[in-house]
Amino acid sequence: MPTRTVVVGSAVGLHARPAAIISEAAAELGSEVLIGLPGEEPVDASSALLIMTLGAGNGDEIEVSGDVEADVAAVAALVERDLDA
């Protein structure tokens, strides 16, 4: 399963607005993508509520995984961006 480790780029972390943007993009993908803190149980990236439960802040490392490398890369790229800017 392809996995990427990225750093949260949003200044407020993965809270409401960034989580909504990521979940909307993940829901449009053709495969399931999971997102989580290293060493913890990952959650479905298409759920804003589940993303917010991670409590990930700016600068935290996040693991993005899934069956399709392109989908993992797309979600990972969003996590790295400052989506509140």
C-alpha cells in the first residue's frame, strides 16, 4: 500500500476548513485514502469530522496511504498546503 509522510502546512492544523477541503477532494477520488498520525489508527480521508479528530496541528507529521499512488499523492499535496491562506 503506497504511503507518504508529509507535514501539515495549514497554520491552524487540520481543523474545519482544511479538513473540509481535504475530505471533499478525497471523496471525489476513485479509491479509499487513509490519513493518520504515525503510530496511530488512520481515518478515512473523505470524512472531515474524522480528520478533525486527529488533532493534527501545523508542523505535525501525517501519514497518507491508500491503494492508488496518484490518489495518495493528491491528498498528501493538500495536507502540505496552507489551506487557510
